[in-house]
Amino acid sequence: MPIDPESTLAWELAKAEAARGVREGPHGGVTLDGVGRNGSLPRGGVVLGVISTGQGGRPPRPLLLKIAQGADSAASSSSSSRFFAAAMLRPLLLISAILISSAIRLGSAHEHHGDESEGSCDSNPEVRVVAEFRPGVITVDGHADDWTGFDGSDFALLPALDFDEDKAYSGGRMTVKAVHDGINVFFMVHVDGDYAYSKGESTKCPSVALMFQVGENATYQDMGGCTEMPDKCTAKSCHGHEVDIMHFSIGDAIPGRLYGGNLIDNANGSGKDSFGHLVDIYAWNPHCRFYDGVGPSANTSNAQNDWKGAWWHSSLTFHSGMVEEDSPYGKPGDKGTYFFEFSRPLRTMDRFQQDVQFTIGQPSKMAVALWYPTEGKPWSKSSHYSASCNWLPLDISSAAEASNSGVSSTSSGSWDAATAFALLLSVASLCIAVFVGYKVSRTKSVPFTPIDSL
């Protein structure tokens, strides 16, 4: 009988059974024995595995399960049957356990933003997003012209479920900028990518999301990290694990047009966007995600979509305003850059831990994700790229910090020029006033001459 030198599983099982005292009866109803060097098998023997792979050029010595013959065979039949049943059942159980554990790992991978634990993620503490104080500068229209001169943070986009640099987004890096005016906070996200748009098919168009920590126990991994299942997660059972999410899928959005919160959806007490799918969501984990005002929180009296946003692509040259009939608005495959621009009040009317509340001078935590139809293939919910493998610090700067540090060389230069011109004009006006006053004071008085004397 040929011997399989790789079959060691049966050997381990047989050895375990022997150690547990499978042998029964004075004649050893079930015995373990070795086979001679020539590989011959005694009568009634069955090869289960290999004891060793052989030494000194000798063939391997297989493990032999020898069933006793003769008068004791009847006495040992019951024990032999139990042994074979155990030997056959255990491999099946072991294989089933391996398959189940593999399935669990594959399933759980879709519930994480990567396999790294929050403590093992290599993040640069110097990398952060800074929202400078600059009122009256930004218009939310998807165009980046008014963001010129503002510094941004650059990030490599890596698969969120496999944070591997070798699998980075091939289009390039993502740049994130932020600014606030004391009332609203503005974000500009731009990333290189060939133009792709298919009306009504969001998975064939780029999509972006911003996620913010709301609850102090909310983790980046598992989208808040609450361990409750979908039928168990509530505001009470997952308290402290809330995250706030803005998701913009552009499949129904016209370039340059404003989407997000609107009177119709807000009147229904919902974070939905029935027109362009720029939605306001809260979550406790990947399975417990809801529109603001929807879900187990129950009370929806003041829930609404507080976000506004627009998108653009640099290959688009028509700037006078597009309408739905202009779809697909550009030429598929054209090289360029996508621009996604958003705004939201620093503070909202939220009462149910569904919105992040920004405070000037205090840091917050955020994350950014991109979905892109690589090679024209529709993306899935789990196939997104992330700008980080953990939370990114977001600083909402005060006006004092902006004045002390200088917001940017271009903007500060323009303010200095205006100040200098105003000062020069004031000095010139003062000089003219002094000169006129001096001339008036030096003018000789003209004597009065009555008309009658002429």
C-alpha cells in the first residue's frame, strides 16, 4: 500500500485517542504499531499517517492502526467502531472550524476600516487638517478658485480594508482643505481621476464621505465600534460610540449645483437628500447606520440635513450653468481633477448625538474616504479608499491664531497691500487738509468799500 508522507492529521488524531485511553480489553482491542522499513502491512492494518519522514535515507515509517484478529476481534469491535467514528468525525469538525473561522475573518474584514488595531496604526502626529478663520471668502459651488492660497493636507489613498501601499489608489493623492467663518465650516476635497459619470448609477461615479467622531468612545475602526448587533443597537446600548457621516454620491448631481439639506427632506425630519444624495448619517457600527432622524432614536422632531455641497471636474469647460439634459456633462476618460466642496454650521440643533459639534479653538477627529469606479467597474460599499488608518485631527482655529500665524502668504500679502494703500490715502488727505487750512489762514482780508462812495 502506498504511503502518503503528508498525511499527518490522522496521526495526530490517533495519538490523541491513544493518550485518552481508547485501548480496551486484555488483548488490546485497538492497538497502535509501526510498520517495517519495507512498508509492508500486517493483516488487518490500516495506514493513518507518518511517524517520521525517515532518517539516513530510510523510507518513512507510517503509523499503523492494527485491528486485533481472532478470538478477541468480537470483543474489540465496539471499541474499533468508536475509534473509527472519532477518527472520521474529527477531521470533518476541524475542516468545518477552519472554514467557519475563515468566513468570520472575511465577513469581519468588511466591518473594519482595515485590519490594523487602532493602537498599531502608523500615523504621523504632525499630519492634521486645519480650518483657518477667513470670513467672506468661500462660495460653495464646486470650484477651487477661491481656495487658492490656502494650505491643505495631502494623503495617499489606500484600501480601507487592506491598508497596503502597494494597493494605493492609482489616480494620485488626495488633498483636504478646511476653513471657517465663525458660523460655518467649509471643506474642499480634491483628487486626480479620469472623468467618469453615469447618470443615475452612483456606483459608476466617484463618491466621497467625511466621518467625524461624536461620542468620546467612538473608534475609527468599525465605524464607531459599538459591539451590538443590528437588532440590539440603540442610543442607550451604543451610547458614546456615535459617529457623524456626510456621504455624497454624485450619480444624480449636476456639476456646480448645490445639494444636501433642502426644505422638503428637512420638513420630514430626515437627513436624506432626495435630489442629489448628499446625505447626513449617524452610525454606531457598519450595521447600525441611519439617516439623521431615522432609526431607533425615535424622536425626529428637529432632525435635518445640515450639509451643503457641490462637485466639479477640471476637464469641464462649460461654466455658465448646466442642467440635467447636459448629462454626462463631460467626456468619459478625460484626465483631470475632481473637486468636492462642502459646508455645514459649526453648531447644529441636534439633540440626539447624531451631529458632531465643532468648537472654535478645540480639536475634533475626522476621516475621509473615496469610492472610484476603477477601470470602469462599479464600486461596492466596502471597496473604498481611505486617507488614513485612524482618526485625523481637525483644528478649528480662532481669529487670534490666524492673525498671529498668518493664514497664507498670498492672502496676507493682499491684506498688507490694502492696509498700506489705505494708510497712504489717509496721510495724503491729512496733508491736503493742512495745506488748504494754511492757505486760507494766510489770505489777506479785503477792505470793505461802500457802494455809495464810488
